[in-house]
Amino acid sequence: MAHTDISTLGEFGLIRHLTQDIALTNSSSRYGIGDDCAVLRYPDHDILVTSDMLMEGIHFDLVYTPLKHLGYKAAMVNFSDVYAMNGTPRQLTVSVAVSKRFSVEDLEALYAGIRLACERHHVDLVGGDTTSSLTGLAISLTCIGEAERDHIVYRNGAHETDLVCVSGDLGAAYMGLQLLEREKAVFNRKVSDEVAAQPDFSGKEYLLERQLKPEARRDVIEALREAGIQPTAMMDISDGLSSEMLHICTQSHTGCRIYEERIPLDYQTAVTAEEFNMNVTTCALNGGEDYELLFTVPLTDHDRVAALKDVKIIGYITKEELGCSLIARDGQEFELKAQGWNPLK
Amino acid sequence: MAHTDISTLGEFGLIRHLTQDIALTNSSSRYGIGDDCAVLRYPDHDILVTSDMLMEGIHFDLVYTPLKHLGYKAAMVNFSDVYAMNGTPRQLTVSVAVSKRFSVEDLEALYAGIRLACERHHVDLVGGDTTSSLTGLAISLTCIGEAERDHIVYRNGAHETDLVCVSGDLGAAYMGLQLLEREKAVFNRKVSDEVAAQPDFSGKEYLLERQLKPEARRDVIEALREAGIQPTAMMDISDGLSSEMLHICTQSHTGCRIYEERIPLDYQTAVTAEEFNMNVTTCALNGGEDYELLFTVPLTDHDRVAALKDVKIIGYITKEELGCSLIARDGQEFELKAQGWNPLK
């Protein structure tokens, strides 16, 4: 029997390969695989469904991730997918598999984080599964949200001349991860030298918080609604700006031009990137896990979107044949490429 | 920090511990943790949601479980939970985490099984997640179903004098597992003796099929509907008849009397139990994974339910203070105890 290595397809290639010819047959199945959420349509309203799976050693490292933070982040990541469709998260199911090294107190901490996230976003924990694993911790969540039919925003609705916008700032979660990984390495060395290790993160708290305790941007969704702006396409940034921008352009059959100088960066992200000898733009483009919103709006909404707090216009949508490009600070043009995190590498 | 071993609480104790004080706040959250599915209520209809997580080495052994069968079973188990609420499964999300030893062809086989199950039950695969794990295979599924409001059957509706009914026959899936485990042990011994191993399952095909390829009982739900019978309580048998019967009685605040001689058994189950020196009633009571339906109906439905194909009346519901008892063939009375499979042992 043939044995094709999964890494040859990559995550998105694999999903496409396994699901490409799936036809939806139920009248309530409005939209299936290919966006932040599936959409179920009922006579009086639409329902959004999104699922995520997090595996120890792949998605999180318990050496520096407190279980409460892990639970909080796992829930937030799912809420973020619902907001990215312009919906409101309502219910969550959580399935957890744990090995023998985990205690009841560990699970209490994990659930405390999940429940805190649920409280903050008014989401009900309605079900799930609790079981054991041979090694490590596995968490799977499914979030169900509601949306008004005409308000749902897919990835495929961007049009030529639309403005490309992003909330918050980018690359900080990635720099936070680099810091944690560096301190882990230092700690491991020190422990082997039998010297007590005490990581020093002073001044970098923002980066750690972005990595360990991301916040889903309900506030941005609400601000857009209040401003009367209906994005034409939207998704949340989990794999990196480049990767997500390419998803929107591919699915919308458009190109785009993104201006490097307009990409929002926090001061600490820039300082720390320099410390690590990294290009800060590369971190912002490919870092991932920012859970900010990337969206497009009609050009006519320029003034309204420009007035929004914590939202920046970073470029615009072009014809498909013009491709996706990044305009560097010096005016040079580069092709936008997805080098985002690949969970199947 | 305290370290309480999870096994001291058990699966249901742990879930209760982690979720006991959860209050539902959204108007659409009708029923949360504690039944086969959560129930979401919308103006014109109700939605059922159920999640399951399956871990390699805990829930399945790939030595004797073909991946296509595994996918089929994983989906069926979730459909079964929706039928157990008297609903119709409509959508499924599937999250899969695989280690490097799995190929694209392996995942194709897994998805082929999932998709076959979906086709047979007219369920749409609408989403999920595909990622990697450090060791082994993890599968998490969430099934979404529809139900007419007045038709949903919970576990907590059984009343004194109700008849206790069960579909199909019990214990066969468990005996199938024993056979597979025995042949695996034989195979391992033979391989070490460098003798080719060829398992002989002739005449036992039914038991293997019950273990490897269970069928969710949509037919029973449809038969009940056609006969105009609305069960007062219902659940599917995944952990064993005893365990599920106790769930219904606890949640309904009733007792029950189950008659050993009425528990439906297949001939092969009985023969194989004898071969293994096991008590066949114990297998039927505690075996699990039969995915048959256990339900209660009002006494007035006696003739209608007795006329149903593949359904047997095995006892009746009593006052709570009478407890839950099994009446043996010789008339002796035993307390019904849950010795079902514990995934957290």
C-alpha cells in the first residue's frame, strides 16, 4: 500500500484532499468546510459551528503554559473564529483527554480558564467528553454561535478596491513564544548546572500576555456594527497575516497590496525582534496566534473605518491577476507568501 | 499543591466535579451537561449537540481495528447519541491529530469510514481540524442534530410503572473485543515463535461486526415514531446496560426491576462467553459498546411496544426507594451495579 507523507500536502492541502468532493445534502447545511466556521441555516436564524484540537507538545508546552491560561486560550481561539464570521459565540463543548500524570487539580485549573473565558464572552459550557490518553493532554473544543443571516461575513467576499484592515497589532504573540522558548532553554541549562533559574521577563509582559492569554476581538465586531460597517470578507489571524491574507484573496478571486509601513506593531515587539536578530515585519507577517481580525471593507467606508479605534488600514484589494504583494518601506514589491505555522510539518 | 488522582472520582464523578455549578445564561441554551446531547432552543426548533473524543490505545487498538472501521464507528457513536434524544443527526465536525507514522492513505481510510457513516445516515461533514500529535491518533467529533421540541427524550423522564425496553441484543460487542484481544495475544506469541499467525474467527463474524462496525439505531427511533410511541426516558448503551439503567433511574428519581431472563442475547454471545468462562449476563450488563437503545415507555403502550420488531421489554420502573434490582433466572434479587467500562481507570 502506498505511504504518502502527510507533510507533502500540508494542513490545508490535506484538508482539501480529504474533503474536496463533499456535497452538503441537508437543507440546514448552508456552508461546510473552508471558512472559520460552518454555517447552519434554519428558518429564523443561522448558526455557526467551529472546532479546534490542541495537542500537548504540538500546540502548547506545559513547561511554560499554566493550565488555566491554556484553558482560557483554547476557549478564546474558538470564540475568535465565531467573531471572525461576524457572529456571537453562545455555546461551547470541551473534550479533554489526560494521561496519568494529571491530577484533579490540574483539570480544575484548565476548566477555571475555560470558564473564565466563557463568563467574559457570555458563552455556556454545554457538554463534552472527559477521558484518558496514554501520553499527554489533548483538548478539543467546539463552539456554536448565532448570527443574523445578512450579517455573516465569509472569506470569499472581498472585491477589487476594498480596503484591507487589521485590528490591534501583530507579531507580539510570536515574540512572546520566542521569549518563553529562550527562557526554557536557559532554565534547562541552569538546572543541569544546579543553579536556581529565575527568568526575567520585566518589560516584556505584553508579549507574554499576547502569547499566553489572547483576547478574542468582540469589541472590534461591536465597533464595526455600531459604525454601520459590514465587512466584505473577514477572518481571524491565527496562522499569520500572510497566510490569512492569501486565504481571503484565493477564496475571493482577488489580489491585494499590503504596505509594510502600515502593519501595526507594538514597540516591545520591535525591540524584542531586534534582540533576537529577527526582522519584525517577518514576525508580523508570519508569526501567528495574534487572534486579531483581518477584514476588508468597501472603499466608501474609508472614513468610517479610519475613525475606528484600534483598527488600521494596511492596504487594498486588487484584481486577481495582479497577485498578492507586499510593498516594502523602500517601495520595493515582494510577492506575499504564506510561511505561517504548519501544524503538520 | 494537592494532587488528587483522577481515578478516585471516575469519569462521571470528574465531569460532575468540574461542571456542577455551571449555570446556563443564554436563552438558546436549553439543556447542558448530563444527557446524551446538549439541547439548544431556538424560536422554531431545537438543536442537539454531542461531542466525543477517541484516543489511540485507550478507545481503540489499531492492531486489529482497520482505520475505515474506526472512522465509521467514531461517527456512528455520535449519531447514536442524537438518536438517543429522539433526534435526527444532521451535521458532523471531525478533528484529527496524527503522529508521523500515519500517511495520507491512512487518513483517507479513516475519512472513507466517516463519510460512509455520514452517507448512510444523511449527515453532512461540515468542518473540523487536522493537526499532528507527538504520539498516536486522536479523534474528536461533534455531531449536531435536529429535533422537534415535544419529541426530545431526556434521561430524566421515567415514571413508576413504565416499561423498560431495549433494542437488539447485548454483550456481543464486548465478546467481539475479547476475541480480538485473544487473537492479538496469540498473534504476538506466534510472531515471537516465528510461525505465521492466521486468526480463525469463523462463526464469530457477528461478534466482530458488533465491535468493529456498530450501527446506530435510527430504525428503532423511526419504528417508535411510526407506532406513535413517545419514550419517557432514553439513552444509548455505550458503557453497559447496568450503567445506563442507573443513569436513567438516578436522573428520573426512580428505581427499577430488570429480569435477567429477558435480557436479549445472541446465540454467539452466549457460546463465546462460555468459551471464555465468562457469565453471559455479566457481559450483557457491563460489556458496553452495543450502541443499542435503552428506553422507558408508559405501561399503556405495552401492546404497541411488544409488537415492535427487535425491541424487548426487560423490566419496569419502580419507586426510587425500592432501588435498582436485577431478578436472576432463579428468582433471586441482586442490586444493579455499574461495572461498566471506565475510561479514567
